[in-house]
Amino acid sequence: MADRAVEGRASSNLAVNLHALGHYQKAVEYHQLYHDIVKELGDGSGEGHTYGNLDCISPLLAFSKTP
């Protein structure tokens, strides 16, 4: 279980950095992976964190030119 939590944190960190670099679609993929992990672990706070991050990216996807 500890390994899954570490994997989740790494996924979230990757997503945040990809977002900062403008790779919005990839960031969404890693945020969704993080969401799946925190849901599996029963981490409601982590789920909320993910929804907030996805909400920040959603409007940017329409303007994204990266795959």
C-alpha cells in the first residue's frame, strides 16, 4: 500500500510539472492516474486535490497544441 501512495504522489508531481510545461493532455492522464490511486486508497482529500487540478487544466485543453 505504501508503494501505491508513493506512485500516486509521483503521478501528481509529474502532472503538475507537465501542466507547467504546457503538456495539458499528458498532465490530465497523470492526474487521472493519481485520482485512481487515491480513490483505491480511500484518500478523499487526494480525490479533491485531483478534481481541483483537473478543473484548472480543463479550459486550457481547447488551446493546447500538444498531443
